[in-house]
Amino acid sequence: MDLDTLIARFKNKDMLAFERLHDMYAENICGVINTIVRNPERAQEICQDVFVKIWYNADDYDASKGRFFTWILSIARNAAIDEVRSKSHKNQKKNLQIDYFVGIVEGSENIEGKVDAIGLKKLLKGLKEKCIQLIELLYFKGFTQKEAAEELNIPIGTVKTRNRSCISQIRKRLKL
């Protein structure tokens, strides 16, 4: 069966046509979503949501505006971007502790001599607790400066000043 016939049957709510289209496109669509959200499990869920959405909105597809795959891809891309912008996605990223990242560096084999393994723990070790908290929020948990100010109950100006000071201290340590 050619693609045009398959799409026409899909638009008429033919479940077999839908399953065939799903088999043809799901892996690629899921891959694109995963590239954006960087979470394979969540990408699978979003992919399924995309296929449910195209099932219910099959009449919206217009062949004169583009290929069927491009239509699905556009819906999938928008869904993935919506996920990345969502509060739950941002909150999930905030749950990573600084020790997680330090552990990655410490657990690397043959760490000596690697330029990209800068020894985060060593760089942060001598900093004041205030700096460590702020760096953890801004750079490891993805907080904005405003969100960090709210979390630490300090003015945003203090966050900005403290951030500059902390980064300056880290830069000095890198030069040693």
C-alpha cells in the first residue's frame, strides 16, 4: 500500500493504517524528541502522546502544506519544547546535587592529565558555604538568579554580587 492511500485510510480513522504509520515513524519521532528532552523514558511518553494527538487531529493534516512525516515531526518538536519549558521538567533538573557531578569526576578512570576533568570538588572545597550553595543552585540545578534569590531569601542584587565574587574566586584557583 502506498503512503497516500495509507494516510487517507488513517484520516478515515482506520486503526490498521494508524498502526502501520506508527511502525514507520515512531522510532524517528522518538529520537528527535529525545534529542530535545534528553531523557529516553520521557521521550517515549511524549512520543506516545504525539501519536494520540495526531490520531485525534488527523483531519488537520493537509498534504498541500507538506509531507506527513514533517507534520508529525512539527507536532513532536513542539511537544518536546513544551516539555523542556515546563515547570516539572525544570524542577526535575533542580533535584541533582553537586555531589552527583563531583562523583562523576572522581569516578573517572585515569583522571590525571585530562583537561576536561578539572576537579570540581577541589575547586569548591575552600569556598564559603554561601558560595557553594549559590553555585549549586545556579550552575548545577539550573535556577535563574531570581529563583536562587527566592530560594536563599536574599535580594537578587546580592545573588548577582555573590555570584561574581564566587566565580572570581574559582577563576583564581584555576590559575594556581
